[in-house]
Amino acid sequence: MNDDYSWLEEPQPDASQPAAGGSVGQRRGLRRFLPRLRRRRQTSQPADQPDASQTGAGGSVGQRRGLRRFLPRLRRRRQAPQPADQPYATAFLGGQSERPLTELDQRLQALRARSLAIEHKEEWQELYDVDQALTSPALQEKPGGVISAVALSQAQQAQVDLLTEIVGGQADTAQRPAKRGLVQRAALSLPNIPRLLTSALLLLFVALPFVSSDYAPGALPPAEFAADDPQAVAFYAGLDSLSPGDYVLVAVEYGLGAAAELDALTDLALRHIFARGGRVILATSNPIAYLHAQNIIDSIRVRAAQAGLRLVDGLDYLLLNYLPGGGLGIRELSENFADIARRSMGDTPTSLPIDSLLDMKMLLLVADSAEDVRNWVEQALPEAGTRRLYAATSLSAEPLTRAYVAGIDRFDGLVVGLRAAYTYGAMLDATFGIDPQTAAPATDDSVATAPTGGEEPGASNAVEAKPSPTPLPTATPRPTHTPMPLPTNTAVPTPTSTPAMLRIVEVTSPQSPVNIRVGPSTAQATLGLAYKGDTLAVLDTNADSSWYKIVMSNGWEGWISAIVVTEGLVPETASNGDDSASIARERSVMSRFYPRRYGKTEPRFSQANQVPFSTRGAIVQLRERGAEAQRLQALTMGTVAAVLAIALGNLVAAIGALVRRG
Amino acid sequence: MDVTTQQLLSVLFVFATAVLVLTARIWQWRGGSRRTLRPVSAFERIPGWSSQAIEADRPLHLAFGSASIGEDNTATALANAELFHHIIEKNSAGDTPPALSTSAPTTVPLANAKVAAAWLGAGGIRNVHWYPQGKRALGYAAGVTAVIGDDAPPAHILAGSFGAELGLILDSARRNQQGTLAVSDQLAGQAVAYAMADETLIGEELFAAPAYVSGDARAAADAIVMDVWRALLMILITMALVLGMAGQLPWLSGPLLVVVAVVGLVLGAILWTIRRRR
Amino acid sequence: MAENTLALISFVLTLMVFSYLLGDLPLIRHLYRSAVYIFIGTSAAFTLIVGYESLLLPFWQDVQNPATSWTVLGAQADRLIFYSALLFAALLLLKPVTRLGWLTNSILAVVVVMGAAVAVVGALRGTLLPLLIATARLPTLDADLGTLLESLLVLLGTLTALFSFHYQVNASDGGRYGLGKGFRTIGKALIVTALGAIYASTILSSLTILTERIAFLFQYGA
Amino acid sequence: MNRRPRVGSSLATVSGFLVGITAVLSLLLGDNLALFGVGEGADALAQSFALPGDVLLRLLVIVLALSIVFGIANLLILHTRRVAGGRPMSGVLLASFAGTIGWHITQRGDLALLETIQLPIESALAALLCVTLVAGGARILTRRSDSWGFLFVLVVVVVLLGSLPLPELAPIAAVSDWLLRIPVQAGARAILLGIALGSIVVGVRALLGQDRSLRG
């Protein structure tokens, strides 16, 4: 085995014996050797580290000779120069023989004993041992060989002796770094001044725009993506081309660290999709992003619910289980989409009519690193037929992502960073800029127009009674198998003009939640859950009144055991007359869906997509607007500070280097 | 290019790579290359750090980052493991085994196995750190700065998969005057490594690292295979370009590309042999 | 907990992390450290929670349900897959303490190789082939001269940068002279340029996050 | 040097080899019906071809999902040991871990902790990263005082300036735009191709059982 280090590892036969020339006068022992190794390394550290040379006070030129000087020479004799030209200490420890073992202190003795015990393990056992079969023993050079005979020349020996004289007195200063001297520790713990200046400069500049509007340089981003950024234009056009019922796979691939940069884009894109009537399948290969995505979608949903727009977990959006293993999980998603979707929903049979990536209209990726972009491009895009990929990335992922967008056919649009988010928001506002309160029915392009005040926020309870067509995609390859009523079935009893009393049950069982079942028997499948305090409208009872047929807030019908509820009557107007009350009730029901209770079944329903287009646009309007403009100005200031710091720091360094050379 | 052609090309590529890997191994084993690997200064620092760690009785810090077996960066994790194996082995004379850190849980068994197999010294206390989690893991970076920083390693060898969070580790290492070697298969991490680490490798050099550190001829075989493929790719691109520019042929048709691939392969192999002979 | 308390906690934690900037001062260093330790603890816990609730539990329930099946092989096969996965993981976890080295090694080999297979397939079909094709297809003759030149430049740049990775050099001159040297220099310049641009955009990215934190501090302070 | 293969390592390499070849072929070819002709049974053939890849993938995904346990176990053991070894700080970690789990169990699914503790610390760390990156950028030439360092600094400064929305800097923005469009694109492509190549070569080596890690 022609291993270029093997000679270093081979102990000399008489290594444990005191060598012949091992006189007391020869101080080239381990103790002498090791500190020198250390000191030399330290002096060779970059010159900008002032403390580095402190321990090497004796770091004269002479020290640099010695081992490093003669080692290359050793190597050259081997005719096989290796890149690594410094020796490993292990080898030296093993090779040391000039000093009687008994003179060494305990630790060094132990080190040495161990280094002798080390044999270079040879573990190359190839498959079918091809190498072995094809290699004749003659070709395998024995380790040791030439090299073990090499000794120091007289001149080298003299040099080394001289060195030993010079540094000998300090040999015992070998210390652990942990036991630094007091002064040194104090120096270390003092803040590094240039660094502190840099931080202060940066923080100051970033903070200024928040303090006073006088420091607001630079123009805010335009209200529309510029034509010279075709990829951003394509991104907007792509998302805007969605029609109601289209599914979009949204990959949320960023952790909380990038939330401040990418949340705005995610939020806008989701709202855009919802506003176009699309449905969202969220996927992520990052566990924390899984939780974070829940929060994002929940905040959208809660705001939307205030405007009477219901977004429903399981139909309008679905958060897929977290995909473990990065690219592998994404590959698994593209191979077994239906399976993952089913598992993500619990074991409720679902009407989700998708079973592969091909049922998506497009893929949308929000990512903070080029790696994630690469993973989705490599593992999902090839499996997605002709579907296109759109991406929103952080600035740090931009250069590489651009290389991909330019190079890969079905990778279409790209928006980057907070600036794009600002423009994106402005564009959405312009597109969906209809005030939700005064929505004009004429703009409704997708669903049968609801003529009677259905556009009012909060009035969707009334709308849902009307038989509007379900905008489920019709071109799905697999027929939907829904053993339960479709969302459009009579939801709440049709409002009548005369106030009437509505028969309800309230869940009173101390053991909450209780199951809502498909039929009047505990043997039936579970359809959903009801919680203590929930009220449910009663449609019917079974023969012996031991089960109530109820309608869930989503419009689905189910059965609940009489044991766990108490019957009552409420004025029917409360359910659809008073907006605020109905919203409040709605939200209290909605809050039952938040947070997701993993592994439990929950009612799923959809009404958002039956709401006219004009009102759906409200979902865009309803977003929280942060201090985006201020943050953008702070970003500009921060960039200026960064440029200043980098330019000045490097200028000083360059001048310093010139002075040192001159 | 239709799917079938792509798949056929892929299979061809994998097969050819396999053949090349085996051939290069055998060839390298027999005579060894007369050409040397181009010098990479970063590798020359490792022995010094190793010595320092032994002398000061501190653990070296070897970091996988988010390189994980079973995931898409398996190759990185394997190359790392190989590199770390050599470093640990050469560090075996010391009292303290190196600290390995990773943010990918699957790498924990691998790292443990590596220490167990390569550490020939005493103690053998496994010193593998996992911090949560995954790619661009600030938790991991912070964990390294706080926890491993406490152990005061003389140097950090950060060869694996890191994002920009590498900046935190490098900054804290510099503050404590610890040496750093950094390389990442993620570009953001690579850029940070280039700007802030004492020593850096670039991208692919990571995959050739075992060849440098071990000096093992067989490890160098991989570097050779990559060289060959790179040359072939360059030839392929150029040929496809020329053909495409000529516009004479309905280029990018499946069969044509296969022909080009085969011709390129043969040409490359011939060129390669000639250069060897010389 | 009241909104205010939560905001106060966030505020204090943010400041604790920022205390890192003050350096390794005796007491202050513990602020940063404890923030980091808290952070690692919670994020490990969240990772575990997500792993359990959103992965293992659904898998487990799925296996119990005879009505669903992962593959054409049916529910029995699912169960087999699931239990062997459990066994695999257990053996890997116990690798340091078991004597079944050959078995755990085989399992490790399977995991490694599967990962490698996915990586190889992905790298081939996702990156290598598409980028090769795109690179070669870059210059379209009917485009105007400027575009053509630009795309040719990208192409040549890609080639030279690829070349600069070449590991082997002639032993005689160490790769210091000749045409190879020139190409290598240009290629390296391109790579350094790319890295510089990425570094700059990484700074911008983290600056964006810094602005958010500062905005939060101000918002709370006000 | 004993070079006789052990039973265990052969088993590992052989099983790795078989699994690897199956997985690569299955993943590469399994989804393409055209490859199997259009005749009767082609569909079934393609499906059965894709099956091993699917099964293996599934198996691995579950193993990976379970692997989180390795990480957690490692973290807890290590830090318990550190607490025992007189490093009380590790106790903070253990406490916050236990606290989060406890919170999650008692406050079923409430994500408030995520927003209150996790988010601020992680954002603050990312913000801190900004400072370290700028500070690191300010001393590039101190460390690397050659033409490469100079080029690097130049590109960083130009790209940063180019990102500023100031009309006075339009020429610089143009340069930075050109940089990003041509040289950066070329360099990034080369690095991407290089990494893909590296993964393939190392991956294939692992498939062939030539990797030492398989023998742990």
C-alpha cells in the first residue's frame, strides 16, 4: 500500500528503547518538540491577529527552520510530492526516540504509548475485491521502506540543537488554552473595536428611518413590476391566470430565520391564489416551517372569516404532513402524492380530487436558499408533467435561482425579497382594488351572481343557501369519492321571512370533544368533532330519539348522540340576520378548527369558492400592512452602511498591506 | 428532448460513471498517476491544527453541517465522513477525541460510527453533537458557537453543507482565535466561507478532499473520474453548440444526442489515454 | 398569557441575542448563551412534536387502517414496510451498543445507497441534463447580436469555470504555465465573482431581517 | 495487512449494491410508460418496474422520520452529561425542551411559544448574522490580500451599490446587472454542474459499494 503517510505511522523497531545517542544533553525530546510546533503555527497565523504572536514571544526567525525545513526535503526524496506538507503530530510522537521515555512527564508518556499502539487500519475491502484480484503483490509497496532509514544530517542536527537552546527555557509553558493568563483573557474579552464600530454603524443606519422620516433615502419600489424584470412579470401573470377551483402546490421552504423576509411574499401569494378562487396545497420539508405555515394560513383565514369568507382546512387549503429528508421527501411527494394528502387529512374520506402532482395547476415555491430551489427543481419538477414552477425567494438565493430560471424550461417566474413584496402588494391592490363593502356584482366572472346583498361581508351564511354550482375542477382524472354530503347541500335551514324558533342541541358532555358520526350509531364512521358549548342545528332525530341528525356549521349533516347534548330552541334570526352575531358565532366555530388537531377528524367544508369573485378579492385587502415602506428605507440605509464598512475596512487593510510591503 | 431520451442518457451516464470509477480505481492502484493533484493550501493547515489539538488537549471540531445520509446531500456526507475519518485517525494520539457536529439526525449514527472506527486512542468518549435542525439551521450554528465554543477547540473544520449561518460560526471562531477551514455544498455557505474562513475549499474540492488528506491513491481516483467527466461535459457542450449553431441538423433530437454522447465518450477516453501515455 | 407579556418576552430575548455584539464580557456572554440554549431546547422540542404528530402518528394510524394501502401490494405489505422501517431505525439507533455490526452496517448501507440513488437521479435529471441542454442551446442565431454575444459569453464562462476545477496538473510545472493556466485564472475569476455576488445578496437578505428586528424593537419600545 | 473481506462488510456492500441499482433504475425509468411500449400489459409492467423504487423510498422516508429520535436522544444525553459534568447552562436547554413539550401537551397545539420564543430568537440570530457578515466582509483583504480578495470585495461592493434605489447610482446598477447576468450566471452554472457531477460520482461510488462508510 503506497500510502504516503504510512512511513510516518510506522514505529521504529527500537522505538521504546532509549536511542543510542539519547544523551541527556540532547534535548530534542517530546517536551521540547511540542511547544515549538505550537508556537510556530501561531506565528504563521495571519498578521492581523495581534494576540496570536503573544504566546510566541520567542518566535524568532530561527524557529521557522527546524522541522518544517527538513520535512519537505524528506518528502522530495520520495518523488511523490503530496499537497499536505505538514506532519501529523501522531506520527512524530510515534517516531520520537531521542529522549529516554522515563524523562517525559506522564501525559507525554501516555501520548507516546498511544501513538505507538496505533496501527494504520486498512479497511479497503472493495466489492468483489476487484483491486485485490487484479493487483499482484509485487506492486504493493511496503510501508516504511526507504523512509525509515532517514536521519538528520549534521547541519540539521546543529540547527535543531541551536533552536533547542533558544527556546529551551520556555518549554514548560505549554498550557491549555483554557488556562490563559489574566491579561490575555482580559484582552480577549474586550470587544474588538473595529467590529464594534461596524455593528454600531450598521445598527445606527438601520434604525434611523424608524426614528425620523428625514432619513428616508431612495425611491420606494414601483407600483408595478418593471418590464425589464420579465421573470417577476411572469410570476404575477402566472398566478393571476388561475381560475376558480385550480389547485396550486405551495412549497413553504424557509425557517423562522427568513420569516421576516419571506412571510410577506408567502402571504401575498396565498391571498392572490385565494382571491382567484384557487385552492392551496401547502408542503414543506422543514418541520418548523410546517408549524409556521399553519400560522400564516390561520391568520389569513381568521381575517377572511371576518369578511365572511370562509377558508376551510381540507378543501380550500390543505397542509401536507412535513416531508422528511429534504430532496428525498420531495421525491416521495411527487411519487406518492395522493397517499401523503390522504394521511395529512387524517382518515376522513375526502373529496379532495387530486392524486398526483399532475392535478396541480402550477407549483409555487417560497424558499430562502438555493438548495431548496435545487431540490424542488430536481425532485418535483421532472415529475410534474407540463406544470410550471414559480418561485419567490430571498435575496440570498437569487443569483443561483436566476441561473435555474434561465436554464430550465418550465421554471417560469421569480420574485425576490421585500422590494418585490412591496410591488406585488401594490399590484394586488390595484387588481383587487374594489372596496369589499361596495362590491359590484358585475365583476363576478366565475360563479352565478348572487343578487341579494350576498357580497356583503359576513353575509355568506345567506348566500350558501342558494344552489350555486360547486367550482370543483371537472377535469380531474379520478372521480371524487365522497360518502358524505357535498358542501352545497342545504346548510342552515333556509331563511324565511317570518322569525321562527330553531331547534338546536348544545354539547354538554363533560368529556369533550364528542364525535359527530355518519349515521346514528357508534359503529358508524366519525365525521367530525364537536366541543363542549358548541351548538348545532337539529334536522331530525332517529326513531327512539337517541341520536340527533344535526347540521354542522359547514353544512354537512351528521349524527350526534343524545347522551352528550342538551336540546334547546333559539330564534332563527340569530343564525343569519344579525351580521355581527353570526360572524361571532362563525368565528367561535372556526376557532374549533384552530389549531389543527393532528390525527383527529374534523369537519371540512367549503364556501369561500362560492362567494362571488368581487368579494373574494377582499381577501387581498384584508391583510395586515406592516411598516413596509420604513423597512425598505431602513434596508437602503443599511446597505449604505454595509458598503461603507466593507469599503473602509478593506481600504485600511489594503493600505496596511502596502505599508508592510513597502 | 423527450423523456425517453433523457432517461436513456441518464442510464448511460450512470453506467459510464460506474465503469470509470472502477477503471480509475484499478488503474490508480496499479501504477498511480504521474500527475499530481493540484496543490490546495487549505489541506496543509490540517496537520498543524491536529498537532495543536493533541498538545493542548482540546477537541478538534469537525462539522458536517446539514449533510445527511439518506437525503439529497448524501454524497457530501459521505465525502465528509471519509475526510473526517482520516483526520480523526491522525489525531488519535491525543487524549480528547474530536467533537463532531451535525444538524441532520441521520448523520448521528454515521458520525458515531466514524469516531468509533477511526479513533484509535484512549477514552473513545463519543463526542457527537446534534443541534436542530436541517438546512439553514440557525439553531445549529448558534449551538456550535455556544456549546462547542465552550470546549475551545483549536480549530473548526467545517466541511459539509452549510448555508449563510456559517457566518455566525466563523465569526465566533475568529473572535476566539480558533482556526477555521470551511467548505459547503450550498452556494451561500460557500460564499461566506470564502469571505470569512481562514482556509477555504471551493465546492467540488470537498469531494476530492479524502484524496488530499489521506494521500491514498484510490481516493484520488474519484478526483480523476470527475476530471474525466468534466472534460467530457465540456466536449459535449461544445459539440452540441457547434452542431446547433450550424443549424444543419435537427439538433437535440434524441438519437443525435446519443450519438454525440457516445462519440464524446470515445473521444474523451482516447484523449485521456494519450495524455496518460505522454 | 397577555399579549403584552408575550411581546415583552420576545423583546427581552431579542436583546439577549444582540448582546453577542458586545463581546465576550464576563456576565453578558451568559445572556447570549442562555438565549441560544433556550432556543435549541424549544426548537428540538418543536422538531420532535412535528415529527411525531405530523409524521409518525399518521403513518401509524394509516398502518392500522386496513382500508388504505400505500402500494398495489396491499395493507399487509404496508405493515411489513412500516415495521421493518421501525426495526431499521431501532438498529441504527442502537448501533453503538449492539454487537450486530454486520446487520447495522448493511442497514446503514441501504440508507446511504438509497440517498445516493435519489441524489444521483435528481442531479442527473434535475440539474445536469437540463443545464447542459440549456447551456448548449443558449446562443440562438436569430437573436440580435448583443443577445448572441451575451449568451456566448455565458457559455464560454461556464466552460472555463468548469475547467478551473480540474484537479490534476502536470507534475513538471505544477500547472503554473501555459494555456491551462490562463483558462484556470479566468475560470477562477468567474467563480470568485459568483461567490462575491452571492455574498452580497446574502448580506442584503440578512439586512432585510435586521430591519424587521429593529422595527420590532422600536415598535415595542414605543 | 489483512485484506480478507469480512462477512459483514460483504453483506453490506452486496445489499447496498443491489438496493442501489434497483433504486436508480426504478426511479429513473419507472415512471415512463413509453419505455415499455404501448402493447397490452405495458402499463402493468411499468408499474411493477416503479414499485421497488416506491417501496424503498417509503421505507427510507419512515426511517428518516424516525431518525429525529437519534438527534433528540443525542442532544438529551449529551447535555445531561454536561450538566453532570458541571456545566449548568446545559440545564437551561433541557428545561426549555421539557417546558416546550409540557406546554404542547397541556395547551394542546397552541403555537404561541413558537411565535414568542422561537421566532424572536431565530430572527435575532439571522439579524446578528447580518452584522457578522458585514464585519467579515470588512476584513476580507486583511486575510486574503491578493487579487482574488480584491476582486471579491469589488464584486460585493458593486452588487450592494447596485441594489440601492438611488438614481445617482444608475451606472453602477447597470454594471451590477451585467455582472449578475453574465459572469455570475456562468460561474453559478459551473458550480451547479460541478456539484451535480460531484454528487453523481460519489453517489455512484457508494452504489458500487466502494465507500468506506458502508463498513462503518
